[in-house]
Amino acid sequence: GNVGFTCEATANSVMGTATVSFSVKPQQPTITATGMPITASGGTGTLTCATASAGSPTFKWFQGSTEVSGQTGAELIRTFGSNPSGEYTCKAILNTVESDASTATTVATHVAITPASPSGADAATVTMTCSADATTATYVWKKEKSTDCDSALIPLL
């Protein structure tokens, strides 16, 4: 926000005054994600942009280098459909002065298992690969109607 200072000096009953005012750049914001991960079938997730700066900043949201139009609040609620994957950043704006961009948060929505229909289901082993459209991702394998699997060796039956 804007900050102003005034200095008064008095010497021999004569007073002089000087004033300076300047804008302070908001602190770099951070992003947190809730409602994640978003699955390949879509869903709604919320990204929240926060800054420690005083005042009431507005925000700019970006998907990659493209500004998400009409979004100036601290929360970006997205229904992830056809192409929401990518890196999201935000900037805090206070009295027209923009902060540096936040660190990027990656949202991955396209997850694939190859082969999609493993052949040889009666075989002792089937090798499948899981991939996502994110530069870094954590993978958890689950077998239908069971809990997380601790190993890549999952009994077929």
C-alpha cells in the first residue's frame, strides 16, 4: 500500500516540512490447494492465494502464462474439465502495485494407465504403467474395492 512520511524541522523559530509518499510492493504470496487431487473424471478444486502483506489486496491468477479472466479474489475455485491441467500462479495487488508471482502449483487431471486393457489377465503377472500430465506426481495404486497397495506387486484376484 501507500506509505507516507512527514519530517518537520525547526531552527530559530522557523519550521520547514518535507513529505514523501511511496508504494510498497506486497509480499510474494503462496498458494495452497484443497479438494485435490483432481481425478481424470474431473471434479472441483480450490486454490487459495495468501500474502502476509497488510491491507486488502486483490489477486491475479494465471494458468501457465495466461491470466484467468475475472478472478480477483484470494480463492480460485475451478471445475476441472477438458483442459485445466498445468501450473497455476497468483500475484497480490495492493494500490496498483503487484507482488512477485507465487511459486507455481501444478494441477494434473489427465491420468492414464497403460496398457488400458491388459491382456493375459489369467497370467501370473501383468505390467502396467501409470502416468499423469504433471512434471512431478505421486502415484498410489489401488485395487478395486481395497485399500492402497504398498507394492507394485498386486495380486490379480
